[in-house]
Amino acid sequence: MQVRDGEGPASDPDLSRVSQVARYLLPRVGQLLLHARGPEARARLSAAVNPWGPAALRAHLVVLAEQEGNPDAVRHAVTLRSDSDPKTAEAADEALTRIRETCPELVQGSRKSTPWIRKELDTGPRGRPGEPGRRPGGVFSWARDKVRGKDQDQDRDRGQDGARGRSGGGV
């Protein structure tokens, strides 16, 4: 069986049997998911390979890094960590963890060559509100507390006089 990513009605693949063999073709299915020509094609393929989609993406990213030494694996993993599907985001995070362990030179090269990757690797993924381990979204969320003048010690109880060094006497 051959699945091609193409255009037009003649190249519309029959995806009815893909789910039966998807687990044996994880890196290839991950490649097709990652490079699908549009959201409709990605959604159709994702539905056809369910529940193997996240595992396929993870497998493709790891193969891309470990066997091909391609720095795009880091870029794709960092991007997918902020995906709206929690399973996809988790799979991308797992792939990035593995790439960090097995190919640290790829991660370092991506950090040096691409500033937004360095920022994402240092701060973690923007994510869905309330999800542990994810920083809140928004372009300026990283500076919110700095702009408001908050520091980390501000929430502590400093006593009745605010611990400003007043001893209660005159100046």
C-alpha cells in the first residue's frame, strides 16, 4: 500500500486501511502528518491513523534528529510543543527531551542560529492556561510582573509596618 501526499482528486489517497498499518510505519506517518499540504489533509490523515498520530510525530522527529542529523527536528519539536492538541504537545515535548539527550549538538546549534528557539527552550512552551509546566500565553506575558513592579518577595507578609525599616519612632 502506498500513501502519497499530492494534489487533485486523482491523487486522493484511500486512507481506509492506513490505521491497520500505521503503528509499523510511525516515522513515515509522522512525516506525512508534519508536512501535510493543508489542514484538511492533516485532519483526514490524523483521523485515519488515530490513535497513532502523536507517536508518529514523535518517531519522525527523533529519526530526523538521530539518523539524519537535521536541525529542523528541533524547530518542529519546539513549535509543536505549543500545539492545541495536548497529546501532540506532549509527544513533541517527549521528542525534544530525547533529542536533547541523544543529539545535544543539534539543540545547541539551533539555540545559536535561531533566537526564538533559544527563547522557547529557555522559558518553555506557551500553553493552555492552567496547565502545569506551561507558561501563560501572550506576547508580553514574560514581562507582565516586571512592568507592574512586582517582585517575587512582594507576596510575603512583611509585618505590620511593611518591613520598611521603620521602628515606630520619629525620623
